[in-house]
Amino acid sequence: MAERELHCDTCDGVQLFEAPPCVDGHGSHCPELLCTRCGTAVLTPALPRHPRRDRRHPTPHAA
């Protein structure tokens, strides 16, 4: 399980959060985390697995 320290609004302080077993296949990158003290669940922003490529098309050069 992935663990990280975050602010818990219920506990009103920084607590250890961990990802529960993920049934969606996210593994340790699951966006759902639970406070290990009180059980409050939070969702974190999902991070892309691969860096984005620059999708701009090259401009044609004048001949």
C-alpha cells in the first residue's frame, strides 16, 4: 500500500494516509487515500503515467 502524510480535515492535522486495496487497477497510484487515524477518505489528483508529448504540429517552412 502507498503511504503519504497529508492534512486530515477530520483530525485537524497532518496524518498518515494510505491507499486501500484498489479494485480499479491503479495499484499504488490509486487516487483514493484513507486516513490511518480516523478513516476519512480523500481523492487525490490522478497523475499521468507517461509524460505528455508536445502535440503541436510543426509549421511548414516557406520554400
